[in-house]
Amino acid sequence: MNIKKFVITMIVFCIYGCSSTQKPAPAIKSKIIELESLYREAQREFNKQNYKESLTLFIEYIEKNKNKVTPKSKNRFFWAIDQVSRIYLRVYKDTEQTIAFLESISKTTELSDAEEDDINEWLAVAKNWKKLGRMPKNIKNPEELFSLGEKYFERGMEKIKYPADDAGNADFYIAATYLTPYVYNYDNGKRLGKALFMLGNIRFRSWNDYEYWTENFYLKEVIRRYPNSKLAKRAYKILEDGIHAGYSGSSGDNTPPSQLRMLKKFKKLAHLKK
């Protein structure tokens, strides 16, 4: 009798135990579906240029995902961060809010080295635009703004004799004071691609800029915006050279796997087959 009771008790225990361990599964699945739906809705609103609604949805998605990012959701999570940064910077021209948002992400989210590079890239450009984004008082015409930037960029390029030569740095800095407000204020300008490319090239040549090679927003933006173009291919070549140069020394090329993966992704985009 005791054995029979014991067996019955164990059967009941197993049934209850199994059912209790399986109960959270539907809830977890529902949560995943909810997050995916939220992400898709945010992206749809962005594509429709409903930026206010898209911003709200992306921020909600990020907050619900923060510190719960899985390998599967990581790409979407960081794409959401990119989209929020784009809306703040490119749509609202709000450098202060961009910096505050990204610094909050850095403090509250566990990041890998590659992910920190992504955040630092956006932070670097936000701080750069905050410093140099205002239009010069004596210039109102975007063509004049671009032409002056191009003039000083070419003057700087004529002075350098080898990749690490800093002879053109003064001219590059002046070029950036014209090119930065151009890309900041004329997001759809017809010379935008060339302006982004020149700024990326300038950043590549700023050898005194700590870990500049991991934060080249401009070259990556050329590739993102103009995939499979001659300009994108040129931008990729400079990006690749800069990354490898930054991680090379007497012990050889020590480019980490995360950066190699990043280069592979942008190479594919720069040479995108239609």
C-alpha cells in the first residue's frame, strides 16, 4: 500500500512538475512576438517618414529589450539604436538628445567591444556636429559651403606625401568646418555623398585622434547610402586600410574578429550586386 501511494505521488509530482516548467513557454513566445511586432511597426512608420511615431516605438522596443538582448535579437536591437540616432540627428538635428540617449545606452546596456564601437561612432559624429554643425554666418548658399570644403580638402591632400603625413591637417580642419555644416544642414543635398566621403577621408588621416579607425561614421554612411557605387567602393578601401592600420604594429596585423566581420559586411554592401 505504501509503495502504491508512493508511485501515485511520484506520478502526480511529475505531471505537475512538467506542466509547471512548460507554462512559461507560451508567455515567452508571446513576449517575443510582441517585441517583433513592435519592431516591425516602428520600421514601417520610419519608412513612411512618420518619424515622431517611429521614434516612440523604437525607444519602447529598446527599453523592453535592454539587458535582455539575445544573439538572435542583437542585430535588430542595434538597428533600433541606429534608427533612433538617425531620427534625432538627421531629422530633428538634436545633437544634445542624441548624446544623452547614447550615453544612457552605454551606461545601462552590457556591450561587446564591437557594440561599443557602434555607439562611439554615433557619439563621435553627434559631438562633431554639435561643435561644427552651425552654418557660417557669412555663407547662406550650400554650393558655396561645399565648394569651400572641397577646396581646403584638396589643398590638404596635395600636401601629404604618405598616409600618416600630417602636413595637411590644418587644411583638413578648415575643410571640416565647411563640410560638417553641409552634411548636417543639407541631408538631401546633391553633393552629400562627396561631402561624406571627404569627411571620412579626413577622419582616416587624423592619426592623433584616439582610435579614430573604429568611429568612422562618414565612410560607413557613404557605403550605406550609396551601395555598389564607385564612391562606396572608394570609401570601403579607405575604411579597410584605416582599420588594418589602426590595429597593426611591430607584432603584425592584430585586427580583432569583430572588426573583420564589420569589414566583411561593408565590403559586401559596397560591392552589392543588383
